[in-house]
Amino acid sequence: MRTVSDALSGTGPPADVAILGRDGRMPLIGFGTWRLRGSTAVQATTAALEAGYRHLDTAPMYRNESEVGRALAESGLPRDDVFVTTKCPPDRVGRELETLRESLDLLGLDHVDLWLVHWSSGGRDVAMWQAFVEAQQAGLARDIGVSNFSARLIDEVTSETGVAPAVNQIQWSPLLYDAEIVAEHEKRGVVLEGYSGLKGGTLDHPTIRGIAERSGRTPAQVIVRWHLQHGFVVIPKSSSPDRIRSNADVGGFELSHDAMAALDGLGRS
């Protein structure tokens, strides 16, 4: 994985990106939409785009693809300026392309930038991954990846199809940091994308709170910054416009080597 750092001036998310297998550029900070529904999903996604996010993450099981698509359409932003991810649940084995076309109709798009297998189907992953390869070849998804996959499962679908996932989206935060997992992804050229980084007690952890206080930042900003300095993709979620803006306002500071080491150490504590 190669990363390109080009911080934006002023507030808003830094323009750090991960370079994917087909030379796609995936912003390291995205807006997560899990549990955002209806008008709340439209308003929150609109606030995120106004705050400078250029990466949106949704899925059929979130039941908000049409709302995310509406916010994107109403934003007036050029399509190529926004990286859009959706997913395919494993119970749709055999109906993958149908599922993707349904997602595209709801989003109002002719392709997504990244399509993920939402989680393992437990024995039918290769069949599903082959359909993903076909979708990429048909231009319906620029890049394809997986979510909640182990290194073994990544190797299985890669060896059987000759195509490696560009991304693996997993639950990730300083409390879950594992250098071996990072190395496994780097060895395979798979971008590590973390979800639920602001959950699981991270915002209240004394070490994270202490670093935030010394930095003059919020615990959420420290966690997002930790992801970016490692080159991990992070997708913080909120329905509050103020928190949406705050979570992305991480371009004006950098965590020290000691702070990064302390945060990494939480995964071993």
C-alpha cells in the first residue's frame, strides 16, 4: 500500500489517500453511515460533504443507500470527486450482480468506487468473489474488497481467482491494534480500513483522553489522527453536524512518536 499525504488548508479532512490495486485513490477518512436512516441520513451525509468529506460508506443492510445517494446528488459535487463504497451481504451468494445493480439504482450511480463482501459466507466466499471480479470487469465497481476477513480467507479468494481484494474493512481502533494484523495486510498489498474506531470505550480511555487533553484536541480527533498517521482508512460516524465537522478537523496537528507508541500499546494491554 502506498499513501499520499497532501493536507488541505484550513479545516476539513486531510486529503490523505490510499492507492488501490487499479490505482484508485481512496480517501483515508470517510463518513460512515451505519444506523443513519431516513432524513437523518440525508442531513448527516449532506453535513459530511459540506465539511469536506469525499468518501461515503454505506451498505444494503444499513437501509440508507437511497438517502446517501440523494445527499450526494443534491450536493452538486462532481461524481468523480466523491469515493463511494457499498457492500454485498453474504446471503446474496448467486445474486451478487443483482444486488449491486439494486444498490446502484438506490444510490443513483452507474458504478461504485469500492464494493465489499460484507462478511464471510462461510464456505462460499470464492463463488462470491468470482462474481465481484466479474462486476469489476464490467465496470460496475472500480475496485473490490472484503470486510471482516481473516488473512486466510483473503489468501483463499486470491489464490482461487488470481485477484486480491484491494481493501479489508475490519473493526479497528487503538484498543484493537495488532502489529501482526497490520503486517499481514501490508504483505498482501491489502489496504486496512477500520470501522467503529470511536466505539468500544475508546473515547473514555484514560490514555486517549490524556493525549487529547495535552494536544488540545478531542479524543475522537486523536483516534482519527492515529489512523491517518498509520495509513489506515477510518470512517467515523455521527448524526451531529458539529461532531461530523470536529471528527474531520485533524489536519492541523500531528501526534508525536511517543503518543503514537502509547496508543499502539493499548492493543497489547
